[in-house]
Amino acid sequence: MNTLVALALIFTQLSLLAFGGGNTILPEMQRQVVQVHGWMSAQDFAALFALAQAAPGPNMMVVPLVGWHVAGWSGLLVASAAKFGPSSLLTAAVLGLWKRFRDRPWRRVVQAGLVPMTVGLVAASAVLITEATATRPALAGIAAAAALLMLLLKPHPLWLLGGGALAGLLLA
């Protein structure tokens, strides 16, 4: 199968599965580009994700980066259009219905059910990225310390990013 067609199919599917934000699809995105197609290593994927998170803009900047890594500028354009187009169209179509039925009891039940599913998907994404990047005990310790600091103190993420980078340079 042509690489651009494969990118379009993968990111169209992921676009329609991204409940609760883009990070919920990271495990499947990583599985597709690393394990299924072998376009990059897990470490390369994690590095692209880290770069996307450090850059200003939406949290799904990893999509164009993956597309670019796989197939250059055309890959960037195809992956971006496939990821952001279908979900935007679906959201626009469903939003009217969602507002129309805002007072229905089933809507609150659906929303309550989506919360734990979204939390689980985001947690799976965190585990996936941590497994790919914490390849040595020192790096696993840095990741654990950053997670603990974020939970307890809630510092700005850039402080954790900078501190993690510095600790990685000193310990690795």
C-alpha cells in the first residue's frame, strides 16, 4: 500500500477515535507507526511527541511531525488533513444535536461514562511514552519524580521539562 494512503487511513481512523482529546489516541498511533508499519522506533516516536509538546500550539502537533518523518512534506499534509478534517466535520455535525438534547437525562449519563474512559486512555498514553523513553533506571526515576511533582505541586510543565532535561544530562 502506498505510504500516503496508509497515512491517510491511519489518521482518519484515529481522528474519529480521539475521545477526550488527541492524547487519547497516542497508544494506537504509536502502535501503527512503530509496530505495524515500522516507520520509526518507539524512541523516535517519543522524541517527536516531546518536541510537539514543547512547541506552542495544539497538543496534537505530533501528527504533522509523524507525517513529515514518514513521507516529508506530502506526509505532513496528508497526516494533518486526515487527523484534523474528519473529527472537525463530525464535531460540527454532532454539536447541534448535543445542544438540542442538553436537558435530556441520557446526555448526563453519556458524559459521566466518557470521563473514566478518557482518563484511562490518557493514562495509557502516559505509560506508553514513559516506557519508550525511560530506557534506563535513572530515566525512569526522572519520569517518576516529574509525575510526582506534577501531582503534588502542579508546577508549570516547562519547569519540569527543563528540570528533567538537566537531570537527564547529569545522570545519563
